Amino acid sequence: MLDSVEAETGNGSRITLQRPTVVPGRCIGCGLCEYKCPVSGEAAIRVQA
Ligand code: SF4
């Protein structure tokens, strides 16, 4: 699910981002979001068994 959130850029302007959000009641713990996370280096989400 994507939530619209307001954020401030480095130059002070405001933008709207679509932030991924886990819906606990629908998560099956498959781990896809962790292993396919586009953030470089360590994933931005951890799935625990
Ligand atoms: S673990 Fe799987 S089902 Fe749960 S949020 Fe990540 S991708 Fe979705």
C-alpha cells in the first residue's frame, strides 16, 4: 500500500511522496519487500520470522 506523505527537499521546497506501507493484517511474511528493496546497501525493511 502507498501512503501520500509531505516531505521537504534539500532546497526547502515541499513535495508529496508515495511511501510504501506494510498492512500487518495482509502481510504473509514472504520477504520480497526486503530482498527486492531498491535502497542501496542495507534494505530499508526487515522481515522477521
Ligand atoms: S513480506 Fe511479503 S507480503 Fe509482507 S509486506 Fe513484504 S512483500 Fe508484502
